[in-house]
Amino acid sequence: MSAAVNVARVSVTEIQTPLLVVNIFQGMASPSGATLAIDQALGGLLSRLIEQREIVGTLGEITIVHNQGDRAQLAADRVAVVGLGKLEELDLEAIRVAAASAARRARDLRLGRLATIVHGAGAGGIEPELAARTVAEASLLALYSYDELKSPPDPPTVPIEEIILVERDPERAARFEAAAHAAGVVAAAVALARDLSQGPGNLVTPTYLAEQARQMAESRGVACEVWGKAELRDQGMNAILAVNSGSSEEPRFVILRYRAPADGAKTLAVVGKGITFDSGGISLKPAEHMENMKHDMSGAAAVVGFVQLAADLKLPLNVLGIFAATENLPSGSAYKPGDVFRTYNGKTIEVNNSDAEGRVILSDALAYAATQGPDAIVDLATLTGACVVALGHHASGALSNDDRLLSLLRECGEVAGEQIWPLPLSREYHKDIESTIADIKNSAGREGGASVAAAFLENFVDERPWVHLDIAGTAYTTGWVRVPPYQPPCAATGVGVRLLAEFARRWSAA
């Protein structure tokens, strides 16, 4: 159950709550703004703790103070002072870290409810509504957990049921209410994408993934088509069938169509890779960490989450959401290195590495998307280890045939907190995938692997404006890389949903 986010039109000293979150910048000798009002209600306690260096203001640092004074002066039971870091370094990411840190501390204290000021909306100089949305969104994301397959803990956990944004000004409070609603919708969509990606491969099969997409769509009036093996054969989607040939689980091809409320809206096609488990096929992967290959359908999960978000927020653009779902397993019937297949758009591909399967299924999916006449295409895929080597786990790779589209998407990543970084896509990479037996081959070795993979995909977008997002390093967190507190440890991140939400707002208005 996700927490509700509400707005209280009272002063910070009047809000009745188990925990009130205020803030302080690093290096400040005394509190200001709302934190000063709390300090005065507590008889200068916060000022004394700052002077004694118990409160420093380091980003994400939390100091809990219990209210044992006059409740007429301060109604909250406890106060959490969260550090915002240095004033000159304040940005949306710092606000996310501060809000998420406070939400997690409230959960750990088993309080069930918290109230918070909107960090950054005062002295920080951040646009108030954007700051409110960021605080609410990060708080909700920080509280996510995937517990469906675990026994109930003893003693039972106490979930956070409500997060209250405190704002006394009526006009600003009304804007905060709209921001809180949007944040709740985005967080719910991210949670759906996380759930789908986090689920084990024996649960999240291609059939299950398609059924979850269908249920989401039908509950919101979104059109949904699901194709199985017979339809894929009829449509000539031989690339998807090839990857599926080693598995006993049937493939699924899902088409989601969200229509904007008004006519004349632009259409965005969002295409996701949906490998529900990737062993590498005949080109078998090493056994170490293979369990993480359940996340190889994170692109498809992002598509489902984003279409849900578009419908719930009634975004002013049409969304065509597409994903192909299959396992990639070795067997006597599996496709083999050296095999050649004809794809949906008629081009033939030589498979020289069965572990480069994501681009193979995307060839059919992207080619189909292009035939639907979208104004732009964005695909999301956990595609290459090469991208992880290049960028690590803090940014997704981005490759495109349209510089303006790529630039806008990059700006949106900075706002949403899902950083993308451009990688080259020049004609030389296309030469690397020339085949002696087919039109193209699906791999050219390790060198420049992310760019080579994108060059392969570009053959199937029919020159439409397109951005490929390689999310191999950002789709899930690991135990050896430090992540911000709004991301779950060792779990799926739901990457792409927040990025696409921000992109949809800006691109539809451009």
C-alpha cells in the first residue's frame, strides 16, 4: 500500500504529527525560515545543537529531537532536522536525497505518518511547485519495498500511511496539492515497473507480463492487443520467434494505445525490451550473478509503467507502448550462432552471438512501431555490458538519430533525476555490423558495443526521430554500488518512467 500525500494549510508549529521534517544548510551558523520557527518554539534547542556541532547540515544527515515542551508552542511530537548540504550546491537531486532520507527514518521509527516542509522552495530558490513534486515523489519512492514473496515479519512493520506537505499560504498550498497528486501517480507507475522487474523469472513469464499490461490497460480504458506465436508467425516477426525458440514459455507481443483527451496530439512510441530471463542462449553467460538476468525485461516494465502514468495523468499526447517478451534459453531447439532470419521490415540478420538477443527482438518491435507513424520513438533496453563499462551505474546511455530530441531528453533526465549520457552513433558503427551472408549481423565484438548495438537498431526505425536508451547499468541496483536513498538496495529501480514523464510534459508542449 502506497502512502497518501496531502497538503496541510497550517503553520509548522501548529501541525499535529508524530514527526515534522525541517531542514538546514551545511555551514549555517543558525536556523532560518521554518526551521527558525521550530527552534524558537523549542526554546533555542536547535541553535544549541548547531553550535555544539551535533547538527551540521551534511546532505541527508538526520537529527531527531523529541518535543517535551509546551504543545501550544509546537504541536509535533518529534522534529527531524535534515541536512540539505551546501546552499550553493542545492539542486533537485539534493532535495530528493533529503526527502528520501527523512521518509526512511520515519519508517524506521515505526511512526506511520510524517509531515514535512517543502525543501528548496524558500531560500533554496527552487520553483515551489517543482520542489513540492520532488519532495513528495522522492519520499514515496524511498518507501518502496517488494515483500510479496516473503513471510510477514515479527513484529509486523508499520507502513507510512500519510505524508503531509505543510504550507500555510493558500495559493501555494493549492499548487502543492496538484504537485502531490502528480507525484503520487508517478511513484505508483515507478512501483509497478519495479514490481514487474523485481519479480523472479518463474513468476514474471512473458504470459504474466502481458497479462499485467492487459489488466492495467483495461482498468484505464487503454486499448491493448496481445499477440502469441501464431500472430507473430502471421506478421513475419521471425526475430522474436528465433530468440524464443529455446524456451518452453511462449512469447508475447504487446501493443498499448493511450489516446490524448484532445485531437491533434503528437504520438510518442515507447518500445521496451522484454527478456524475462536471459541465460545467453547457446552463447551461455557465466553463472556468477546470472540471477540478475530476471531484470532483462526492465525496458518492457518501464513501458507498462509509463502508459499507466499517461492514462492516470491524462497526458496531452498519444502513447504507443510496445514490447516483445520472451525468455532466452539454450535447448536443442534454440537458435544458434550463424543462423539467419528475416525480420518484420524484411531485412535479414545473421546471429553471431545468441547473447545479443535484446537487439534481435527489438528489431521486430521497432520496425512495427515505425509503421504506426509516430512523431518520435524512444526505446528502453538493458542492452549491453559495454554501456555499463562506459558509464557505470549512475547514467543510462543515449544514442539517437535526432540531436534535438536527444537534447530535450537529456534535459528531462536532469530534472527527473534519471541521468542520460550521449554516446556516438556514426556511420563507422554501421560498417561494423555488415554481414557476408545477410543484410546485417547482430554483434561485432566487445569494442564499442553500445554504439554497435544502437547502429543495429537504427536499421529498424525507418528514419523516424528516435532515441535509444541503454539502461543496462541503471535498471537495478547492486550491493557494491552506493545508491541514493530513493532507490531500493539490490532491487529494480523502475528506471525510465520518471524520465519519460518529464519528457512527455515538455515534448507534448513543444
